[in-house]
Amino acid sequence: MTEQVWNYVCENHMLTEKDRVVAGISGGADSVCLLLLLLEFQKRLPFELCAVHVDHGIRGEEARKDAEFTQRLCLEKNVEFRLVCCDVPKRAREEGLSVEDAGRRCRYEALEQVRSEWGGTRIAVAHHKNDQAETLLLHLFRGTGLKGMCGMAPVKDVLIRPLLCIERREIEAWLKEHMVSYRTDSTNLLDDYARNRIRNRILTEAVQINAQAVGHLADACSMAREAQDYLEREAERACSRVVRAAEGEWFLDREAFGREDALIQKYVLFRVLESCCRGRKDLTADHVKALVGLMEQPVGKQLMLPGGLYARSSYGGMYIGCGRREHQPQEYPVAIPGTVFLEDGGKISFDLMPYKKELQIPRKTYTKWLDYDKIKSSLKLRTRCEGDYITVNRQGGTRKLKDYFIDQKIDRPKRDRVLLLADGSHILWVIGYRISEAFRVTEETEYVLRVQAEGGNFHE
């Protein structure tokens, strides 16, 4: 197994002479194996090693014993040791994270902190094939594309995963053969976390079906990564044909874009969006699909996307850029039917349908039915303007929007962020609050405009 891991390290160029490697060592079987193998590899390649143990502040006495065990092991092996203590439950509460996610963030931040202070060049973690299989299944269950099916990479920036070529059972057999002891984290045996349930239930059953199930799943990740790398290279070449910089924006040529395969079109759009916002946070396949559709829309049509991104149709193609519009109020053009994507990850959808008298109108905070026949001009989705008003009773009585906000005790900063569906200065719907009585569905209504806000800050 030592040779297998060494060959994997060499194939993926994980270590070089004079590297300073920070290794995450929990005291469990995987990380103990990682530490001992790194020590073996030091005999073949001169690099320095520092072990980091993270106490998550969860398991009390058991965690203290894990730290002591790891420190003794490092002392025996003459490896520099660092202990980092975190309050994971507190962070989870304060940031609205799961304990699992908060723990992961704390671990990587601790490793990066030590790497920075110590002058490290690499961070080594003990993920193996079983972890890769769990990651693939977790991504598939939550919904993912090809990129998510790639799982964890052997090398990502300074992070290396030398054990990604072997299974957990091989690690345990190797430790037993070399009579090496290790600690067992009792929380790994519980089904409190999604990853634990996959490990303890699903993969256990999968191995009963096929003893090589874990290896096959990990191999599938490798094949997906090869396909993803190929598509990324093709998308990069396509960008040189389709995309050009244009005064702080990116312009996509409609004719050149149309000549690309549909899949490459999506990859091109993702690359442009990444270049605008330095990552894919909150960007989904739905946003890309909407951009593909915008490419065929009339000049001037726009989409607002997460992260302050916007796109607009223009002569010969489409512009994509980043940054909130300077003019006030903030405005989003409405297409019926159509969808407006908001910066916070939410979206507002518009649908038109005939009204049948027997239809039951839903009573929901973020789904409203309005009388489409009474709309006099083009609708706008925007924030407030001077002169806005809303009809507050069936007799036609109106009230200034400003006064309505005061009645609802909505503070001044929030008033500027509340989205409104407007017909000129007449407000049809203060989203999240009330609709105008003038646009309420009646027996005389022939067509209903159904408006639904979801995602982001909208929660029924």
C-alpha cells in the first residue's frame, strides 16, 4: 500500500523537494496512516512536516484524549505539533450553519492559519476512496451537475489528498499489520449527519451488493473529472471565439454563440459569470438557462442575477457585467410569462392564465393572483419612487406608499429595499405585504396574473 500511495503522490505531483507540509491529524485511523506514510516519504524526498490537531469543542473528555494521543504520537515520531481549539457549536449557531459544515470550515481555516504562520507550502488531509464515494452520493442526492460528480480533487491549490487512491479497509488492514493504534471518533458511529447516514447505511448496503462498490464510485468521480476538464478546455477555446471585453462588461456575440454546441454554450456562460463575480456562489443552471433565453430576446431586455450580476440583450448579442445600477429606484423589467432573478438568490415568476370562477385563490404571503385586465401600462418590478400609492379599499380609497410603510412600522432603510410590482405609480403588490384592492380578482376578472416570489429572502 505504501508504494501505491507513493506512486499516486508522484503521478499527481503532490510533493516536491523542500516543501513544508501541514498535515491535518485527528488521531483517527485515516490521519494516523497519513502521518506515518508522510514520514516514510520523507526518506525519499526531503520535505518538512508539521501536524495540526483541531479540537472542535464538541466531545469533551473524549476530544481531550484524542489531542493527547495525537501529541504523543507526534512526540514519538519527532514531528512538530500544533493544537487549535474551536467552538464549533457556537459558530454553527451564530452563522446559521449545520454543526458538520461549521466543523469543516473551522478545520480548513485552522490548517490554513498554521500554514501561513509556519510558512507551509502544502496542506495534506486524509480523505480516501470511501470519503470520495460519500461525497459523490451526497452531491447526487442534493442535486448536482458534472462538476459536483467529480468529487474531491487529488490536488487543489495547496491542498493535497495522498490517500484518495485507497479504501478505508486497506488503511485499517495496513495499520493492523504494522500494529499501530488509533482513536475512534464516537460521533462517526451516529446517524446524526447526512454523511454519516450515507457511510453507515447506504454504503454498507452497497458493499453487500458489490464488494467493489466504493472503488467503482470513486472511479466514476475520476472519469467525471476527466470529462469536466475536457469540457472546461473546450469552453475556454469557445470563449476566444464568442466573448470579448467591453468597457467593464463582457460581450457575447449572438451569431458565434449560436454556432456552439448547447452544452458548450452553458460552460461559456458559467465561465463568464465566474470571471465577473470570482466564483459560482448562488449561480445555478436556472440562471444559465435564463441567459441562453435572453440571447434571443429583443434589444434592451435585462436579467438581474445573484452577486450583483446583470445581463442585457443588445444589438448582435448580450452584455454581462457586475455592479448595482446607480440610478434610483432599482428596477427589473418584467416579461409575462417570465422570471426575474434577484441578487439575493431569490426569483419572482410571472404567469398569465384565464380565470375560472371555481378556482380557489391561494392565501399565501409570496404568491398573489391579480386582475390582469385592469393593468393600464407595462408592469415594473422596482423599489419605491416619489408619488407611489396603493388602493386600500374597494371604494377606491388610496394611501401614499410612504404612509403605508409608516403604518406597518417598516424602518426607513428597509423601505428602500422592499420590492414593488407597479403599474406606473400605482402599486399592485408590496411584495411580502399587501396587494392593491384595485387589482384584486373579482367575478368580472377574465385573466389572472399569477406572481410568485421564492428563494432568497422569500419564505412562505
